Amino acid sequence: AAEPWPENAALYQQLKEEQILLSDNAASLAVQAFLQMCNLPVRVICRANAEYMSPSGKVPFIHVGNQVVSELGPIVQFVKAKGHSLSDGLDEVQKAEMKAYMELVNNMLLTAELYLQWCDDVTVEEITHPRYGSPYPWPLNRILSYQKQWEVRRKMKAIGWAGKTLEQVLEDVDQCCHALSQRLGTQPYFFNKQPTELDALVFGHLFTILTTQLITDELSEKVKNYSNLTAFCRRIEQQYFEGHEKDSSTIAARSSKRPLLR
């Protein structure tokens, strides 16, 4: 825990231009934003098999020294053990509130992203299957895609989302954005002047939704209805990503105007 943060810390995710999906890109961007907010440098490394390299089977994961840690929650705890925390200044009530809003984002936005990717038939055929299987030859590309689709749809069934229509899912996204917008108000961050891991998580999901080209714009339109949330995304992009070296940021994908999903 006492060891300093190494210069060669690396964050692994799938191939940026042709493979990574909306939900994984959002998760990766949230971790990058969190590490930028902690002023901890990390190099982004894209690997076709990143999902299979991860100890939890989920991306992103970081490789720091001889440690490998995946997903935002465990990474926040790992970084805290090294003496870096964004939420130390919060009292117990605020910490509980922050966790509740993070749960909301994971339960609503992340689940909606997964639903759209794997349960909306048009998106599955036109975007998800071609991208997810892109690094692999036929028929492995199809087998892996169907395997992942079955896994996600089983999860959706377990949490009661399998029977939802796309309209109901978009309504859930709207409700989540409304709650976030109300909490943010006119503050620069969710807890006034300093960012916390909640800000990193919200930014990861909202920025990715706003900058990802899908079959329709319905999902991004839900976010665009809340001007303080779009201003929040711009603020974090400018403060923590613009001007940083290119390989430390997936934001580079946006500046080249290439859609992250197509």
C-alpha cells in the first residue's frame, strides 16, 4: 500500500475503433476519469482479448506493479489503499448518498446499455454482433457473440428487464437522468466543488452515450434533455482529458469524429 504509483500503470480495454461496445466503453472511461481526478497517470492499452484477460471477466482492468484489478468499485478501493481518495472529504451521510446514486447509475444506465446492445434485435444484428466478434474468424465470431448474448439475456430475465420494451427502457434512462440532474443542480460536481467517484462514473456513462452513434439517437436525446448534465460532461472533458497525452484518453475517438459504435 505504501508503494508509490508507478509510471507504467496500464489500463486494458477492448479495441477502441472496431470492437468495444457502449457499456464497456462507458466503464473504461469512468475508470480513466477517476484516475485523472486522482492525478494518477495510466496508459490505455487496447487488446482484442481484454475481456478474457480480466480477473473478473469484465473490463476495464488496471495492471499496477504486480497487481491486476478490474472494474471501478475494486479499483477505487485499491487506489484508496495506496493513499488516494476523492471522497475522504464527505461525511457519512454524503458517502451513503454518493453510493446510492452510484447504484442508481449501475442499475439504470448500465442495465439500459446492456439491454440496448443485447436485447434490441436491430442493434444486435447491425452493431453488437459485428463489433463483438470482429477480432475473431468465422464461426468463432458468431459463437462468442451468441454466448455473450445468452449470458446477458439471462441476467435481464433475472432482474425483470427481459419483458421490457425499448420505450420502457428509455423511460428508465430518462428517470435516472432526471434524478441526476436534480442532484447536480447548478453545482460543478455532485458534491459541490470537488469531484468524487460518482462524478467519474456519471461522466463515463453520459459522455459515452452522447458520443456513440447507435441505430437511432433516442438514447442520447434523453441525456441532451438535461442541459446541466451535458455541461457537466463538457466540463470534465475539458478539465481532465483535453490537452492530456492522446494515449491516456478515449476522448481522442471523439475528436476524430469517428463513431465508437457503428
